[in-house]
Amino acid sequence: MLWPWRRKDEDVAFDKAVLLMENFIPLSYGCAQKQRSTDIIGTNPERNKILVLTREGAGYVQKQALDTEHAVDYIIATDFSQSGLLDYLVISKKASGFGVSIYTASPQTQKEVGWSDTMPFLFSTGDLVPTLFLQKNRQTFFATGQSATPELAQASFGALRENHTSAFIDVNGDGVADLVLDTKDSRGRCLEVWLNVNNTFEKSSTIRVDNNSPFVFGDFLGHGSVDLLFPVNGHESGPGVAIFQNTRPFSHGKTLPDTENQDSSCFAPEPVFFPVLEKNEEIVIYNSNGPVFPAVFDVNSDTYPDLVLLVRDNNTGEVYPRSVINQEGKAFQSTDSVPYTDLGDLTVTSVSYLDAYSNKASDLLIYGEGATPAIYTLKNVSDITGYHLSMSSLSAHSPRDAYASGVVGSTYACRIVETGRMVLGFYPPQSGYAPLQSPISSMGLGRTTVFIGAVYTTVPSRTYPTSIQTDKIVPNSELLMSIRGGKIKPALYLNPDTYWTVAIPIFITLLLVFGLASAYFSYRERKRATKPYRNRYNLSFHAL
């Protein structure tokens, strides 16, 4: 029995794997057909087509199939040419680098963008123009959809390492996205942090890293800022995760405690390590496609991002997903919430979260590689009490644009009324290596009740002031920030299915209060109107 004063135990669980599509290799998420629905973008086993799966009802159907002249090894989906249509940046592996081409569906067009010695990734300039970061012969070039040829960058960026996981994300808390470059030099691997200052990049700090793992972003330690998390094997305590804590508070332009005496570096020089797995297991970090990233999502909506790792049993050689719950930034607990999945001759090579139908808890998407590659979904059947808020930021260049592209580098911060906690969200990193992350960010809100407080939205441009929304923001809803005509306009979409979980307790409480008040006044009025029985001993004084 669950007593009212006892805290409910969270039950995070996923159902068995269900086949979603065969002969399909997932490469990216996007919003190709609908602004508020995530599509799965991938290719066929021959890697000569771009395939787009769009949600219809509770399932997915194939809506687009574009033939390509180049091998489709990786895809970045965005409105790169700023035409109001979705473009597919196709990245093809070559003997000594990567070729990049643009494909558009309607009308079907193809254009060469350039070449890079390392994996290209996407960022945006001060006027929100999507830009590719390329490197050739240790020189950095920027390519946009309007430029005929890539332009040489002014700053002296470090040489990106092979299988790098560089990204464009706000790390110093001012609301404007910065560059985090995964580079190498004569001493080994190092991370360069380049802050975005007045639309130019200035080098802030360099962090030495003694492992070769890919990293992901999130507020893993609960300090209100973006940390770096690396999966690590070979530690004396067993496989686990190493986190470089962000030392800068997240401000979004708001006044916070004095930070003048803080170090100018954004990240601590040494990581914090948390053991996660048994010593007979190891985390899958790389495969033939490149880095293997943990799936990051606050699955129990307690405001702390959780993980799903791809794990290999060293005794049997089996590979399977493993859910890891963040214990409020103090520990990471491995669970058996993801059931064992037998894909026959296929090998699980990636795992990610997929937006569920009607904005409910996100499901898992796993990819099985083999002779007949296929993707499977594991339905989220968790029983949790936490709420969430979905955020997306879309930009269109004119009111008539049919498609609004997600703004690379967008950052969201939600301040919860009851606790004062700042929960972060951001547009996921965009590169061929980047993990499959939905452009619709979901932020866990814990057990907050009716109104959240304030939601801050920023884009990587100083010309757009921080958008602050405070009115009628409720849990389990979606806030869409539409950027048109130089303005950021919010649109709130309530989810009727999950909104009732918030509304029904409030409605019952109001009925109880009004019922008690009505009963009290009714009783008082009835007592006043009833004439007492009188006899000669209780007559009023004036009757004597």
C-alpha cells in the first residue's frame, strides 16, 4: 500500500522490441513533414537512397525516397540553402576524407558543397545562417548554402582528430552557443572551447583528455550548466562514465551570484568518475560507422539526464542496450529496464530515444546491422510521477515558407517555481557522427505541479533578445518558438492525454473545497432558519 506521505518508487521499463522497418539504416532525425513531429531519416543497404519515415497514427510509413549519386554514409537534415525547404546534407566516406553534397526533395536537386579531411559538423552564424565546419590540410573553412565555395576561417582552430565529436552548444551560460572542438596535437587529445563573442570565436580554454571516447552534453551533475560526459572502459572500478563539470553558472542573462573570482575555464580540469557496469562488461565506444554515443534523456523526468549505453558481455560477446539512471548527480545506477533483445543474425550497433506518439514518454529505437538491416522500437511503459516540457525552436525566412528549420545552437532553460532549479535543453549537435537526438528537446521537470515558472529561449545571435515565457506554461505540454520576421513568437500546445494527469487532481481539489464551503454555509443557514421549540423556561426576556 502506498501511504500519502511515502514517496512513490519510480518504475522505468521498456517493452519488448517490435520491428519497425527492414532494409533501413537510421542516420538522422528531422522534421521533414510536420513541424512538431520527428521523422526518421536514413538510407537503404546499398546506400544510394535517402529514405524518410514519417509518423502516421501509432506507427511510421515511408514518405520519401530520393536517389543519390553519392554514397549515403551520413546525413545532416536542415534548411541549409535557406529556401524554405528541407535539405539533406549527404556525407560520403572517401579514402582520405569526406565529401559533402546537398539533396533537396521538391524539386529534386543536387549540389556539391565541398570536401573535408575530418567529419563536417554544423553551426550557425550571427544571422542564423546554417554553416558547415570543414578542415582541409589543417586549415578551417566555412561553407553555407549561398556560398559558391567554402571560405577560409579567420581564427586558428586546432586540427580535429579522427572520429571527433565536436559540437556547437552554449557552455558558458550566456545563452549564445559556442564551439567545443575535439582536437589533437603533439601531446595527444585536447578539447578547445571557443566562446562566441559578438559573432566571432575567441579561444577560452583547452582541456586535456586521457581517453579516446566520444562525449555527450547535459546537466548531469545538476548545477544548472552543461557538462561533458565520456563513457570509459578500463577503470580500476570497472566501466563507467567520466564527467567534466561545467564551472560556469547558467545565467541566460539573469543576475546570479558573483562569478568574478572564478577561473576563466568553462570546465573543471579533472573529471569525476562514476562506475556503472560489472567488470565482465564493457561499453561499446566505436564500431565500423564511427563513435557510438550514449542515448541521453531524462527518462524518469526528475530533472537529471539519464543514459542508455550499448554494452558488450566479454564472456558471451553479446551486445545489448543497458539503461543507466542518474541518481541526482551523485551516482549512476545500472538497471534491467531494457529487456534482452534477440535480433537473430543482426548485431545491435546503435540505440537512441525516439519521440513517442502524442508526446508521451519517449520510446527506444535500436538498429540491428547485418545482411538485412532493420530498426526496432521498444515502447516506454514506465510508471513515473514526473512531468516534462517539450521545446523546439524553428526558423523560417519568410511567412510563406512551407518548412521551418530547427535553429542550430538554440538553448532552453526552464526555472521551476517550487525548487528554483534551472533545467536545461538545447538543439542537439549536428554532424554525421552525432547521436540520433530529436530536434524536439524534452526537459524533465520533476514533480512540479501546475505552473513551471519561466522558460528562457535563446538563439545564437545577439540581435534576438532572450525570449522569456511566464504565462500559462504547464507540464506535459510543448512550447514551440517560431522565429519569423526577426521576432521570436511562442506557441503553446497542450497534450490532452497527459495534461489530464495534472488537471484532474486540481479539479478534484477545487470540487472538494467548494463542496466543503457550500456544506458549511448551507448548514449555517439551515441552523439560523430553524425555529427552536419554546416553553415557559426559555422565553425571551421581553415576553415576561
